[in-house]
Amino acid sequence: MTLARDARDIDTSVLVTTFRRPRHLALVLESIALQRHGPPRFEVVVADDGSDDSTAEVVEQFAATVDFPVRFTSQRHEGFRLARVRNNAVRQSRGSYLLFLDGDCILPRGHLAAHRQRRRPGQALLGHCARLPEETSELLMPENLAVTSLQRLIPAREARSLARRHRRAWWHNLIRHPSKPRLTGGDFGVWRADFERVNGFDERFVGWGQEDDDLGLRLRATGVRLESILDQTCSLHVWHPTDPTATTRWRDGANVAYFERRGRLTACRQGLTTRDHHDILWGLPADLPGTPLGRLVNAALADAPRAARGEPCEVDILVAPSTVAFSRPAECRLILTPDDRRLPRTLQRQADRIITIDPADRDGLIPLLTDVG
């Protein structure tokens, strides 16, 4: 719902995600209201994961005091679903530039201005947070932020850590590293057109971690350059106890196995929109009607878009044992077979995914194809 005057010609949407931290949210919103020399017109969208406290009232009271649009959206809380919450924020937003922010990270006054000055087409700007100690965090109040120099609150060790992070990002871009610098979802900016091109955050990430790493890889796949903005600005993380769903090590996260799967599609299947088999560009072998399984696939994908022979596609299908090789560039290489024991090892190594299916199972194929990617 919209809680302030309507938005027209919005330049930047500041997207704040929150869950059961109304005090932190009030600080974040006030820090946004104090921005100077930022975009000429911006809006704030607060996306909540089903808080059962005063979160909605905090947003409503804030909206009554500012002259820019404020929107609020919430969903039923069914576990940690940050990817969906962030997509909800985008669905409610109108800006051409999206600035994502966690609801426990306050902004120095020049944060929006720094993004506006640095941003370029085909680029996403990576920020990060300086972690404030508990004693400093406890003293922060929304009504005092206007006379508080937030930069002076940053501990020296945090400033050094952010400087190292910026230098590493510069180096990784210089050597054209395929996966670094990594995108962290709590503080970054991206053009809406680029975000929509990859279909947003993948909502199949449920539980803590990896959804932002995944988005970063898919943005890279479209040619978007990820660059650090930490030489100009950072957010400040207001202390709170660690979320019980968070893991100490990245590798222990609930989503690691899904994140590391092969055959990742650049435009995810379940993001801003849900892409079924009719929304995927398939690559199909020329001899598809030659086997019972091939005829089953041909019928199942009769109305789906197909790449021409040799043209790139999203999913290239090989039907074994009839087809002996993949035929085109693809993001995901899929083998469908009635018996995976008969597949040559070289072919198995080429495949990102192998699905064994009975050629008589007409009802089972579509659900399997919907899961691919």
C-alpha cells in the first residue's frame, strides 16, 4: 500500500527489507530522510517478512512526516524467505534504479548522492556495512540522527576492513575474475532493467544465504559489471543478536547445494515472475520423433519456443540413446533417458542434468522440465 503521495517519474527506489526489528527500521528510515543531494525524486519501499509487532506503525508514522512516496508490503511469515521479500519490494517500486538495503543498516547523508554520481549503464554498485558495536548502537535514536556524524561512529578496524574489501573488488575486476567481487544483498544498487532481465532474486532460495551470490552470477552472465562503491560510501549495521537461522560459515548454509548446481539459467525460473516450460527457449534434437521418449518430449513442448538449429538456447535437450551429442550453445544441458546406465561417460560429463523417465509417463515429464534450471 502507498502511505505518502503518489510516485511519478521516480528516479531511485530505496528498497528496505525488514523483519521484527521496528527500532532498527525507524533508524534506517530516518537516515534515508536525511539524505542530501541525492536523486531528484526517490521513493522508499519497505518490504516486511510478516512481522507481528509495530513495524507497520513505524512505516505509517514515518510516511506522514516526509514529502516523498513511501510504500509498504508484507507477506505471511513462513520461514526465512528473503529472496521473495526483496522481489516484493521491487514489485511495489517504480524507480529506474534500485537501491537495496537491509532494515538494520543506516545510511550516511551522502549515500544516495554517491550512487547517483557513480552509477553507469551496465553496472551494479556493491556496498557493504560497517558493523557498529553494541554500546554505540544502543545510543542511537531517530530524533538524534540529524546531529550525529555517522562516519565518526565507524570503528577503525571496520574502516580498514571496508578499504581492503574495496581494493580486492578493484583487483578482481582488473583480472576479470569470473565470480568476484561478490554481491551482498544488504547494500547494493542495480538498474531495474538489468534486475528484470535476470528475473530478480531466485525465490527457490529458502533459508539463510546464497540468494545474493546467485543474483550476482546471473547479472554477470548478462554482461553487467559489478563494481565497489566503498571508496565513497558504506552503510552502518546497527547491532542486534545474530539471526538464529544464520550459519557461521558460508558453506554451511541451507542453500549451498542448490546454489552450486550445474545448469543455472540466467533468468531464474521462480523470481519476479514464474517461468513455466512455455517461457523457456529450448534446444531440441532433429531426430526427436524417432523414439517413444522423443515423441513424448516433442508433444510436451509443442507450444514452447524452440531455438533454430545451431542457435543458442536456455536448455538444450538430448534424448538418449537416439541423440549422440548436444547440438548448440546452452545455459543448461539436459539429458532425458529411459535408462541412465546406458549413457557413455563422456556424455554424462557434458550434461548439467540427467533425468531418467519412463516414456509412458506422460504426466510426469512437465513437472520435471519445470524444475530444470
